[in-house]
Amino acid sequence: MCYGRGEDGRSTGRRGVSGTMDEQSARAELCDVYRRLEQAGLSPGNAGNVSVHLGADMLISPTGADGATVRPEDIVRTSLDGEALSAGIPSSEWAIHAEIYKAGLGRAVIHAHPDHCVALSCLRQPIPAFHYAVATFGGKQVPCAPYAAFGTRALARGVVDTLKGYSACLMANHGMVCCAETLPRALAKAAQLETLARQYCIARHSGPIVMLDETEMETVLARYRDYGTRRLSAD
């Protein structure tokens, strides 16, 4: 679902025939996705944050939001330079979301600290091609962004540089971030990434992992390019 803009680049304030979403609907959807993020165990301790790109601005969950109580009016509208355009304090990681939108990498972003993603992020290594589904995030691995202090532009720049070509990455000694064209798709990606991270942790402790090689992953990536658009060949 797209998030609309008027001639001045601001929200259209309505849901048009093109399927664009007005600001109030986007606020409600953000609250719903934030609750589902917590309910799925992907955001322990209210540590996650979610946003959508809305016109020239973005809507983002407030600092310390609680999925059980967050309301549409609590969502904070900010410019992509961090200026609050509505009441409330935006998430401390607003810069990550803003830089992703500036780079045109998606229109919905989720940042969270699910257990297995955090554990692997502390290794400061990518999730390698242990399973073909790694390719759903754009490449032959899920990369890991370099460490920088939370809430800093250095962290945001590192994440954006790492994400280019991918729809998700780990964040060293921190967590994960994923982006998509809609919030539901971003939430699905976050859940899938944590599942893969958990499976990779299990495999690492079970014995030597047999990785898929370059040729095998090239085949997977080629098949994903047509996935969901037409019947895949069985050859």
C-alpha cells in the first residue's frame, strides 16, 4: 500500500482511487503493526520502532512506545531532517528511518531487537547462505552493518550503506532493520529474518554447516525474480 502526497508533497488527507493512504489510516496501521511486532516477540522491552514515508515527511512510533497502549495520536510526524511536525518525541532511531527514505530503499521501515538477530549481530558477521531463503532479502547473505552508537547519524549512514541491494540487515551489537513498500510486508520480512537467524543459530550448534555455493545461490536468486508473478518452471 502506498502513502499519498498532494501537490505540495504533504499527505493528501484522504484515501484516493489509486490506493494511497491518508495520514489517519497510516497512523492506525502503524499502531497495529507495532502491537503485532511486540506480540510476535520481535520487539522485547518496547525496543522496536516502525515508520512509513508519508509525502515529504514520515510517521514514526514515539520513543518508549508500548504496543498495548500506543494510539494513533501518539505517532509522531517528522520531517526527514528530524523536525517534529506533531506532538510527541519520535523514536531515538528516527535517523535510520529518514536516511532509508532519502535513499529510496523503501516506504516502510521496521527496526527491532529480536533475540536471535541480536545474538548474531554481536558476531559482526553476515548471515551466510546456509538456507536458500537468505536470498529473499536480495542477495547471497544478509549483511551486518558496522557498529555505531544508537541514535546517531553515523549508525544511520552505516545501515543505509549496508542495505543497498538488500531489504534487511543486521546491525552490529544492536539488532536488525528491514524495509519494504508497505508495513505488512516489512513486518513479514522482520518475522522471516528472525526465523532464519534462529535456524542459523541452531545449525551452528548442531555441527558443520554445508553452505550453498555461488552457483546454487545464483539459481535461487534467478528463481526469486519470477516468484509470485508466474508459475515457476520445475526444470
